[in-house]
Amino acid sequence: MTTSLSTHADTDTDAHTHVDTGTGHPAPQEFAGRTALVTGAASGIGLEIARRLAEAGAAVVVADHNEQGASDAARALTDAGGRAAAVHVDVTDPDSVRRAVDFGAETFGALHLAVNNAGIAGASAPTGEYGVTDWQRVIDTNLNGVFYSLRFELPQILAAGGGAVVNMSSILGTNGFGGSSAYAAAKHAVVGLTKTTAVEYAARGVRVNAVAPGFIDTPLLKGDTIQRERLVALHPQGRLGTAEEVAELTLFLLSDRASFINGSYHLVDGGYAAR
Ligand code: NAI
């Protein structure tokens, strides 16, 4: 059984209206007064999104099944002057997701924003040889995990009066990739789930979009140097992307600046899909 952890909750609502970025200028507090839940926030893209949201004034629920990583991340955010709370979540378990979402909404009083980002690369094998258990693990995490998250986030976001969601898809949400049938199937399905949810909730003040990164330099890419060079060569810009570049797009889509952007799939891929 999983238990929610409030390992580093700072629920003071008034204490942090500005964050000094170290540049001499206060960061714009675009997300002040909003609470954001980010799954997979202990590492890579999710960690950077959580950091940027906290910097921009959001109270951030740092959710991950890596409890220590989530706790360390939340502590780093609060040490930097932000508001954050860590919570354990296993996105393959609907009860765990429900508890994490409820914990976030209760800790900070409401939930307005969500980034359904937790994901795994999974095994690599041709479809005719793909392990059935490997398949189920990828679908459970990368597809079912996004559904469970939406399932429990949406009622909370509606209760808060509306908000925005970003689901982390991939360039493999529209392209195939040899050896990754489970991953590509899940990421394609996340696009359909995103569009449908957006249609359902648009009139009730919730926008739902999908972000589709090219290959990004995070711990997810564990490949050797040759594998890495192969991946680099697939991007016309001649490099992998960074978590910062994915976070930039994600924060824009969550913000009111993206107020008429809804139900769409947004590449951040260095030209990968344009080839
Ligand atoms: P990462 O491995 O650095 O971070 C993923 C995080 O998700 C980790 O903290 C991990 O503990 C967490 N996680 C995994 N399974 C979980 C579960 N069952 N419950 C809760 N948390 C779980 O990976 P990265 O690169 O930051 O990936 C984030 C998202 O971006 C994933 O959905 C991935 O598919 C997607 N993406 C990544 C790309 C890349 O090249 N790195 C490219 C396109 C999409």
C-alpha cells in the first residue's frame, strides 16, 4: 500500500509573492495563487517543469514513485523560495493517483494545473517479439497513468473554477520508431485522450494540450555513445533537446497566454518530425 507523504510541504499562502532569480530582477509571478501537480517530477523534464512553475509563483505538488527524489526536489524548490510539497505516486495504480491528487488539493487548498509527465522508455524489441509483460508495463505507465491522472485531477480542477492540463506525449505520438511499439502506441493514445478531454471540458474552463518532445537529454535515454549519436543524427538541429526547452513550451501552454490553445499536439523536437 502506498501512503502519501507530505515530506516538504510549505502551505504558507502569503510568504512568497516574488522569487529572486539571481539576475537582479524578480521573476514574473505568472502562476501566483495557482497550484500545479506534476507527475514524474523527481527527474528530467518533470523536475525542470516543477522548478519553473515554482519560480513563477505556483504551489507545486512534486509527485513521483521515487520518494527520495520527490522529497529532494520539493526541498530544493522551497529552499529557493518557492512553495512545494512532495507526494509519492505510482501512476499505474489508480488509488495511488487519487490519493496524490487529493493530497495536493488539500495541502494547497485547490488544484488548477496538472502536468501528466511520468513515463518510461520500456523495453526495445520488434513487435513480433515484444514481451507481453513489457508491453503491459509501458501501457500501464505511459497511457493508463495519464488517464488515471486526468480522472482524479479534472474534478479538482473543475472545483477550483477551471485551469489547464498538459499531457506529455512524444514525437512518437505521431511517428513510429522501430523497437518501441508499446511506447509509440501509448504516446499516440495520449494524443487521442488529450483531444477528447479537451472537447469535453473546453466549455467548463479547462484546456488540455499535449507536448511532444524529440529526444531530450534526460536519464530516460540511458543508451551508449553510439546509440546517442544515432539519436542526435535524427534531429536536423544536430543535437538532443533539453528539459528546459520542453519546460518552456509546457509553461506557455499552462499559462493564460495560451488561452485559445486547446486540444492540440505541440512539437518541441529540433525539426525531427519535419524531415
Ligand atoms: P526521466 O526518466 O528523467 O523522468 C521520468 C520520471 O517519471 C522519473 O522521476 C520516474 O521516477 C517517474 N516515473 C516513472 N514511472 C512512474 C510511475 N509509475 N509513477 C510515478 N512516477 C513514475 O524521463 P524524462 O525524459 O524526464 O521523461 C518525462 C516524460 O517525457 C515521459 O513521459 C517521457 O516519455 C517523455 N518524453 C521523453 C523524451 C526523452 O527523450 N527524454 C522524449 C519524448 C517524451
